[in-house]
Amino acid sequence: MVTGQFLRKMGASAAAAMALAPALAMAQGAAVEQTGHSMPDQFHLQRSVTPIMDSIVSFHDGILIWTISLIVLFVLGLLLWIAFRFNAKSNPKPASFTHNTLVEIVWTVLPIVILIVIAIPSFGVLSDQLTVPDGERKYLGSNIFSFGEVDVPAPELTIKAAGQQWYWDYQYVDQNVEFTSLLMQDAERLEKKPNQPRLLAVDNELVVPVNTTVRLQITADPMGVIHAFAVPSFGIKIDAVPGRLNETWFNARETGIFYGQCSELCGKDHAFMPIAVRVVTKEEFAAYMAAFEGGDYAAANATLAAVQ
Ligand SMILES: [Cu+2]
């Protein structure tokens, strides 16, 4: 278990990790079975299906949750201590000093140390997210608090996503074919895709093959505004900036539809430009792409079984 490895490396108590990890796993497993979106009453992050999201989950469950919990408990303890020990009744004669140099140094230096301890592994995750694999670089092992290394193959597919006002355009760059993906309005969704979530279902999903590294280039309409492309299960969140090409990658290990949303407040329909990525088998993808390269997008879509 990656989380366990990480905690051991961090020198944290393995027993404590055991206590929290199953609770998180249970809460997550029960609520989000096989869905690529958040569920009512969901606790914890969305289910991970990529190496990058694994490292984000490890980072969260490993170091962040412990840091946050200990600080909350410590501050709560201080508050209770002050409320009970130093109220007017139990402490009728208040102290008259105003400064304590030692305490001030401690409360300055300690947060700096905590921030550095959090920052170092987070830089590793960030650099993994932003460095497209070349088949040689080891992933999730790029910092001193290693999450456990993963070999990621070089990309076999390049997709460009462009944020528009307010929808996404996608292009398979090497195949030079493109299409537009629009939010599916309720009436149409209830008729064609009744089991897909409201405000996340789109007319044309972005189709990608499973277990394949995909290079993702993100930009926005040059005359438009800034958006952000985010898919929680893939651990992706990257700005879509007019006139600029940002790059990230993913390698999804499960088939299914995984949803995301524009994550940069971009205008009146910001909430209505969802992202739906449909991960299919390699064979299905080959058939899809062959039809699409023939120039017929409707035929390409027809190669895929309808997901309602
Ligand atoms: Cu947007």
C-alpha cells in the first residue's frame, strides 16, 4: 500500500495509520463505487484511477491529514486551557507581562518548519504532474519523501483541449481530427443518458484508451478567457490560458466515464462546461479512431456502445 510505505518513510506511527486508513477506504468505497464523479454524502477525495492521483491521495492521507489533525487538536487544547484556567473566576489576578520572546520565536519557527515539511513532497507531486513521461523518468519518486516509484511509458496519444465560452473543444493532434463537447441539457439527458449525472453529462465525451499514457495540451480560445481543465479521478487541474499551451498527462487504469469541470471562474456559464472523459479498451479505441480518421465523427461515435 502506497500510503503505508509513505507513512513509514515519514517515520509516522504505523499503528495510527492503520486506524485511519481503513476508515477512509471504507467511507470512500461505500460511497463512490465505480463512478467517475462525486456522490451524495461522499467523504474523502474522488476515486483514483491514475498514478498521479494515487500520489495525491497518499500525500493527503499520509502527511496532510496528520498535520491538520494535530494542529486542530493542539489549538483546541490551548483554547480549552485558556478558557478554563485563565477565566476571571479561576484567575482573578491576571499577569501583567505583554511579551515572551521564546514563545514568539517558537510560534514563528514551528509553522515555517511545518510548511517546509509539507512543501517538499508537494513539489515532487507537482513536478510529476507537469512533466510528460518520456519512458525513462521514474514517477512519484522525484522527491526525498518518495511515494514509491512507478514506471510510466511515453505518451502514445496527444490530445489538445481548448476552453471556449462555454464548452470544450478537443483535438486528436496527430490524427488531426477534432470535435466539440457540450453540456447535455436536462430534457435531452433524461431521454438519451438518464443514468449520467446532471450538469456533468455531455453530448460528445472525450474518448481515450485504457492503460495508455495520454499527453494533454490545454489552451483556450485566443479571443476568450482563462478556464481550467480538471478531472479529479485523474489528479488533473491545469489552467487553460488564451495564447498559451499548458501540458500535463494521465494514464488511466480503468475503463468508464470520469467527469470534471472547468475550475477557473470564467464567466456566466462557467458552471455549465463539464468535462467527460470516456476510457475505453484499446481495441474499442482503435475502431473509434479508425472511423474518426475517415472523417466521420458520427460513425466514430457509433462504434462505441451507448452509455446511458
Ligand atoms: Cu471555463
